[in-house]
Amino acid sequence: MPMARPGALVIGRTGARVHLAAAAVRAGADVVAESDWSDAGSSGATGVQLVIAALEDLSGDSLNDAVDRLGHVPETEFGLIVTLTESQIDAVAAPLLARRITLLCDPQAADLAAAIAQVLVAPVEPTARVLPANVADQRSDYGLPAEPVQVAAADVRKAIRARRLRSRPFPEVLFEDPAWDMLLDLYAAHLERAQVSVSSLCIASAVAPSTALRWIGRMTEDGLFVREPDPFDRRRAFMALSETALDRMNRYFATLAQNGLAIA
């Protein structure tokens, strides 16, 4: 007897729902309910194991209301997939980073279907979990000095620029290292007393926005990144290193200094 296909709820305006439903069916799910952003009732439909929502054609209060609604969507077996544009990252990502969610920026139909298929085969480890589950426990104090040293933000920025220069003679894909690139960027921002938006951190990662958002979400879950509310807009937030991550970065740079090594 064939296994039942997972049930999906698609949320969005009429045209967007057509594309979401097609991708869901292509990936191996059945659409059991649909909902427009103005209709809150359908989100309580039975048999829903996956929620897929499209935000691309929303803006202003409509976008903010939709993000608020997504923040109250109940947890499902296969999580929540949200499609958005790059220009919407700051309005969408910060409020939702802590949730079991996959954020896709401007996905093509095949990208969306692939993302849906991936979460359907990995309900315990959704696409947002791109690092080992025990990454936070795989840390050691071995070789790290107890006292930090003074590091100049300019030196960290020089190292970041040097890392970017590698992609001139070689393909960028050879040097993708978004976790470290974002740690360096947030560390430099800390030294400069600057604030970093989610979209800026995506740029610093030097990978596609959807990939960057997955890493930001997981590193937030693992306690390396924290969200700092924007005092002027409660719907937005800035990203920063946690106290734990900051301590680790300080002692890492102290180790480099003790051994006469350059920032890499």
C-alpha cells in the first residue's frame, strides 16, 4: 500500500498560490488547504504537515501583517517554507529566524520544488539546519589564551577584503565559507560599534541569500548570533555576536597574536 503524501497548506495571493501548489505537488505533497493573507481561518485546516507561504507581492503594512501571521503559524511536522525577495529580507528574516523555517529568496520553480522535497525527506533536520546538531558542543578551550588582545577593526576589514580577492583569479564557489565570513563581519562591526542588518550580513556571507539565511538561522539557534531589536522599528532587528561568540573571537585573535600569525 503506497504511503500517504504529506499535506500542505499554501498561503499567498491567488497567483502566488498557483505556483506554490504546483511546486508542492511536484515535490511529492498534496495541497490540502489554501489561504489568502486576508483569510486567517484556513490556517487551522486539518491534515497540514507543511506550510508554504509567498510574500513577494506584499509590501508595507500588508507585508508586516503577513509576517506577524507567520509568526503564529503552529509548528508542523515538516516546518514552514517562505518565499521572499531580497528587498524584503530585513522585514521578514529577523522576526522569523528562531522558528523552524526555510527562507527562499526569489526562487525559481525548480528551486522551490527542491526545497520542499528536501524538507519532506528530512522532517527531523529541516533545511535550516545546515550544521551538525551538536556543533555548539564541539568546542574546546585548548590553545586559547585566557586574556584577549586589542584588535583593530581595520585589520579585520583588511582580512575580509583579502578573502574576497581570492575570487578574482578563481571561481567564488571554491572559497565559500559563510559562517566564518559572517563571524568576521560581525566581529569587525562590534569593534566599530556599528549595527548590522540581516541583509547586510547576507552580503557579508558571500553566498546566495537563501543559503546565507539558512546559516544565520542555524547560528542564531546555536547561540553564536543574537538579534538586537531596532529601537526605532520593533518589527526589525540587527544581528550581533553573542557574548559566547565574542569571547571566542577575542581569544582566537589573541592566539593569532601570540603566534605571530595574520588574520585569515
